[in-house]
Amino acid sequence: MHVFKSAWQRDLIIVTIVTIGLTAFFLSVNAFEVLEGWFEAYESWGLDEYFLGFVALGFSFIWYSYRRLIETRTILEIQSRTRANLRKTSEEFSFLMSATPGVFYSCKAYDDFGAIYVSESIKQLLGYTSEEYIGDPSFWAKRIHPDDKQRAFDTLERLLKEGRVVYEYRFRHADGSYRWMQDQLTVSKNKDGKVERIVGFWIDITDVKNREQELEQRVSESTKDLSIANNDLNEEIKKRKESELAFKKLAETDELTQLPNRMIFSKRMEEIVEQMNGTDQRVCIILLDMDHFKHINDTLGHRLGDILLCHAASRIVNCTRETDTVVRLGGDEFAIIITDFHHEDEVREIAQRILASISKSYDLEGQMAYSSPSMGIMIATGSEFSPEEIFQNADIALYETKRKGGKGFTFYNEQLSVGVNSRREIELALRKAMKNSGLELFYQPQIDINTGRIYGAEALLRWNHPEWGMVSPGRFIPVAEETRLIIPIGDWVIRTACKQAMEWQKQGLPPITMAVNVSPLQLMHHDMVGVITRALDETGLDPKWLEVEITESLAGERKSIEKLSSLREIGVHLAIDDFGTGYSSLERLQTYPVGRLKIDQSFVRGLGREGYNGAAIEAIVQLGRSLDMNVIAEGVETLEEMQALKDMNCDEAQGFLFSPALPPEVFADFHKVHTPKVLMPKIIDGTVEASVNG
């Protein structure tokens, strides 16, 4: 608790107390005696105790006066500094107000909201003076844009309730134009909590609003453009899907007969066998081959032969049920898949209908022709057989029908396999052939259509059994796949082909690309990259002269893409074999690290003849060009096929028209002798009058 109201009252009381104390001290005898020694020197001056008391009182007054003087000086210095600070603050505030890109103001919070203070920056901002604003209570209200006035007054009402608002409106400039203003308002209250005035800050946001409007316009235009682009994209996606569907249909449909092709046959068989697994359901395959069809082609021509095949296909379909699947495997070979039956007699009845219908005469543009079917029938139950075994057994039954003279059908039984090399016999003989060097490679030339140059050779596996003779790859390759013998066989093929390519180069032949086929088992479950790398290192063959061919279905596997990419990195070329018999998404095909597409020979047969438009080949060629891939057609056998491929801008070809697969020494001689001018004298000139197979 404070006793004194001010410092001077405190000091006066202290001086009074001290003076009284000193006076009492000097009036005291005892005190005088104590100090007697002090004043002996002054006795000659006649000093007594009363005089000393007054002296003490005088000293006290002087001390008090000095103290007050010091305090007064301090107060004056403080006041001087305060005035200087206030002046400096005022100058800084004025500078700040003039430098601020806005206007500070305050106005009444009642009646007409008349202005109390407006910063001088209003002149720069809106062209008015602060005196004009303050002198006219309705200055603000009269200059708000009519469309914004009601919203502005509503905002002031909200301000009085909420205490702080920020809003935007248009305000008329002194030049008559309207400017967009942002107003930041805060209320000022008295000690009773009543709103007394409004404090605000104006800034001009006209440029911001203009940019917003410009941006909105751009967004609107961009949205419109985006909408147009989106429509174009949707249209492009629609066209691409239609193209994919059309390409898928081409890939799954035999172009000549419009029946499903071999790819559909394989897929359907795999699905059926998988569904049959563990059940007593049955499936039947009828393999059909047209008797004497080669004679019809040779005598009547390929065009009429194609017409006969179309008639035969139609007759087969008419003899089967809706639940059956009829496919053309290629050439004059057909297959029928039957699932919905209970007895063998039902299958026999279908086969008899087909036999009777196909054996009838054919009117081929006024010329009568005759043919008959040879059929092999295989019925399998549950998971007893794989799709490949079912097909092989049906083929064995077909062979038996052919052996007996054709025009009929044979049901498969185990006794038929005795004389047709059973799977076990083939496996044992194949192992023996591997051990005794019984396998060999033949090489089929690959031709550049535009120049006639032999640019490559495909290595093809051959097996000449001492008793069976030449064994078809279609018989022993499936067995090799099933028993995994294909892995060591494939490794041997790669090493031998690389060695042979290098040997030809050492003989002085121009370097050519060596193409080797790689099986799915070899690629997916074996260190194929390591095998190829070692083969290249051991033989010294440059990787750019080796091409690895894989199946279309295998090209899309993630694991295979990784391995193929590794091969591509070291310089090995990659190709998709039998392209068109599988189905590759156009989008995924772009990601494959391949540089060549091989058109399956089933698409080539009949090309160039009247009525065979070759749309599938043309689509594949165009696809290859769009993906910067070379396209080669295999199975080329006639000049018409060759000329049609050339007209479609197909890059390369191989087939019996040029040469069958040859032993290595014969191939070397063929390469030396058959220069482009000898091999393709008429194709290069654009005519097909003379044979090119010299």
C-alpha cells in the first residue's frame, strides 16, 4: 500500500524527520560532549550548539533543494524525449500511410456512417481528397455501384454483429470509372462494449478482378477445347477399339471360309479339357482332310480350289449342331469339336452326314469337281488326355483312314498307335537321337522382297530316323515339349546355329541373320539369356546376326518381356513367329522389344487369287510399319502370292517358291549361286512371267 501520493511529499517528510533528529542530537548534552572534541577547533569562533542546529537545518534544506532540482531535470528530459518519439512516430505513420497501396479510414457506426478520418492516399487511389470525403456524410453511399449498394449495406449490418468482415464492391473513381475495391472492416468499442466507430482499410483489386475474369474466360475456352479434345479422344478410343475388335476377328477367323481358325481351336480345346478335369464328361475331335485336293488345285487352279473349300466348309457346318465348333486348321484341313453327346453313335451319325455331304459333286463355275473326306475321330473322357494328345490321337486315326484309301472315318484306339510310333517310342528314340547326334538343322532362305537379296536363314530342326525315315516336327516336337527334352534340344539348336552362321562368314559368304525358334518352356523356365550369351561368346558370332523367334502368345508375358529385353540390350534381334494366329493387344504390342513380325503361312495360302483379298496380311503389314517393325511372310509358294505381298509393301518372304529348308553345305552353295538377279529376275522388274526358283 502506498503511503505517499507523490515523491515530493515523501522527501519533505524525510527532511523534516532528519532535521528534528539532528537538532535534538545537538541539543543533547551527551551528544555535545561526544562531539566536543570535534568543535574545539571552532571555539575560537564562538560557535555554540544552537548555531550548529541551524547549520544542520540549512544543510538539510540544501540537500532537499538539490534533490528536487535533479528530479525536475529528469522529468524535463523525459518529456523532451517523449515529444521527439511522438514526432518521429507521427512522421513514420504519415510515411507508412502514404506508402500503403490502400486507404485507411474511420467512420461513425450509426446514422449515415459519416467519415471521421481518411488517409491522404485516397487521392492516389480514387482521385478524391480526404476533405471531400469527410465533408460529405453521404460521400461513400453515393459512389457505390448501384448493383452492389444493397449488398454493401447488408454487410455493414453484419459487421455490427460479427465485429469484422471483408467484402468486395465497385466504387466510382473521380474520373467516372468504377474500380473494384476490397474493404476490410473492424469495429471499435467503448469501455461499455458499445460500438462507437468503424475502422476500415481499402485496397484496389481491379487488376485482380480483371485477371480473374480473363482467367475464367481462358478456363471456359480451355474447357471448351478440352471438351472437344475429349470428344476427339473418345472417338479415337472408339476407333482403336473397333480396330482391335476387327483385328481380333481377323486373327481368330479364317479369311477364306470365315470359320474360326487354328487359334480358336487350341483355345477351345484348352477350355474344354480344363472344364472336364475330374469329371466324367467327354469331348470328341473329328479331324477332316479333303481327298485329292492337290489334284483339284493342279488341274482347275487355286481359285476354283478355294471355292471348293468354301463349299465344303458350308456343308460341314450344315451337318453339325449349333453346340459343335467347326474350324479350318489350314489348307484343306478342318476340325470339328463335339461336346454335347452321350453315346459314340451320335458322333458316328455326324461323321456319316459329313461323309455323305462332302462326297457330293461340286459345281465350280460350270466345272464339276469331286472330293471326299478322310476323317479321324478321337473321344476322350475326363482328364485322361491333354489337348495335344487328343489331337495327336485324332491325327493317328486320320492317318489310318488315309492308309486305307480315304473317303471314310476311323475311331481312334490304342492299337492304332502301335504302328504309328507311340509317344513313349518317340521319346525313347528322341533321347537316343540326341545322344547319337541324330538331330540336324536345315536352313531356309529369307528374302528381301524389294531387292531379292538373301538377308537371313531360319534354322529348322530335322530328325531322320534310321527306321522311320524323316519324322515330322509336328510329331516329335510336342513329345519333346511334354518331356522337357525341348530344353537341351533348344540349347543345342542355338549353339549349332550360331556356329554355322560364323562358319559361313569364315567361308567368305556375306553375313546373314540366323533365326532360331525358342519354345515357351525354354524361354519361361530356363536360363535362355545365359545360353545365348555363352553360344555367342564360344562361336564369336556378333549378336546382331542372331534373331530369336517366339510365339505371339508368349510375347506378352511379363517374365518373357524381361528376358527378351535383356537379349535386346546385348544386340540380339527379336521376332514374333506365326503372327496373326494369336491375339496381341495393339497397346501391349508397342511395349514388346521385337523388331520383326512373321505372318503365319495360313494367311498366305491363296493370296493373290481372285476372291482372296488378303485383308489380314495388309492389316499386319500396316501394323508393322506403324510400329517400325519389319514384316516377313512365311509359306510363300506361288508367284501370285509373291506379287501380292510385294504390292502390299511386305518387307520379306520365305517359302518353297524360293527354296525349301536346306542342309548347311547346300545352303552355302545356294547362297553363292542365287544372287538377286538370278533369284528374282521378274519380281524386281514388277512382272511374274518366269519362274524365280532357278
